[in-house]
Amino acid sequence: MMYTLQHAIEVLSRTPRVLEAMLDGLSHEWLNGNEGPGTWSPREVVGHLIINEETNFLPRTKLILGEGEPKTLAPINMTAHLERFGEVPVDQLLKMFRQLRTQNIRALEELAPSAGDLTRIAIHPKVGRVSLVNVLSTWVAHDLIHIGQISRVMAKQYKADIGPFLEFLPRLK
């Protein structure tokens, strides 16, 4: 599937509702379980998504669409959420994420990047030249990957109790 703004917004607009359906009202154990040291819990993933709403995809889109050259993307602190949100309850994080995402989709629709805009380039500090379509497509994939991560982390909370059925659930191994 080729990128279109409409297709991207179909996913981006649903992510807050998906996360709310998955996480709102769950116990501390479900929200804070992880896959071991250095991994993120579902609550921490929501915090990470908030940081990305503030510092990553829309700000980078605006920079690429802005005037002037060269356009160099600032690095993103991929663990800033761990310190910033500490033990903030997930319901507050979900509300914050929904509000930011709603604002960002509205802003993206107002920017209405054209087909020509999608080829505009910036320099990423690690991977070099990236186009606007790379940034916008990554935004959608990033959401979907983290939804999958939350599901996987939650499923692994019962790994020890699955017993012989682990044979049928290879992703838990």
C-alpha cells in the first residue's frame, strides 16, 4: 500500500481508542508488567507515544515543510518518558495521548502535504537523508508496532502458566 494522508489518518485517529480499549481500567499488574530489565510496560509505551506526539512526527513534518535549508532533524530522546511520567496513572496518560493526537491530526490535515511535498528531504542524525513520506509512514507503522508490543508484553505475563500450550504460541518463546 502506498502512503496517502487519508490512509494514514485512518490508523492514526484510531490509536487512542485502541489503547483506551486495551488498557483503561486494567490492574496495576497488567499495566506495569514488562518482558524483563530494559523493556517497557504497557503504561510506559503510552508515555513513549506521548513524547513522540510532542517531539517527533508532527514537529519533523513541520520542519520538512518549512522554509530554509539545510533541514536537520533533532534526535529524539527515546526514553524521556521513563523519567517524565514515572508512576503517572495510565488513565491520565491515555487522556493526554488522545488530546495530543487529536491536535496533531488536525494540524496534519491543515498542512495537507501534497504529493510533491512528500518527496521533500531532511537529514536524520542517524540514517541520513529521509523524505517526508518516510516520516509520515513511520508514524503509522510506529503506532501499529507499539500496539503489537503492548499485546505481546501482556500475553507474556501468563507465559509461565501456559504450560504445554506454549508450543502453539511461538511468539511467547
